Amino acid sequence: MSKFKAEINVMPLEALLDPQGKAVTHAMSNLGLSEISNVRVGKHMSLFVDASNETEAEQKVDLACKKLLCNEIMEYYTFTIQAV
């Protein structure tokens, strides 16, 4: 078994309203940073996986995202894996 580290990003779908992002965008303007727009707020997670190889680690992380970490009706996810 090898150990892998996964870095996962979960973001709201582009077609959906992002109230947190809208609030941050508005706050940027209030801070004099009106050049910043269309902020989207999501989640970042990191975790470690024991697996025989990188492909197996990717499959386990993908399953964790689909079953627990991401609501695919409202969000999408991306992740990277690296051996540690």
C-alpha cells in the first residue's frame, strides 16, 4: 500500500446563484476593489488515501466526492492526487 494526498475543490455550478460569492463581490466593491467581480465561493478539502496505486486512489477519492463531499445537483468537483 502507498499513501496519496488528495486536494479536492467543490464549487457551485456556474448556472446557479452563489449568494456567498455575491456577498463577497459586493464587499470587494465596498473595499475599493471594484475591479474584482463574479466571485464564486466553494470548499477545499485535503485528505490522505491508502491505495495500491494512483488509479485506485483516484477511484476512491472520486467515490468519496460523489457519495459524500459534493452535491452534484448543485456543485461540481475537481481533485488532484499525489504520492506522499
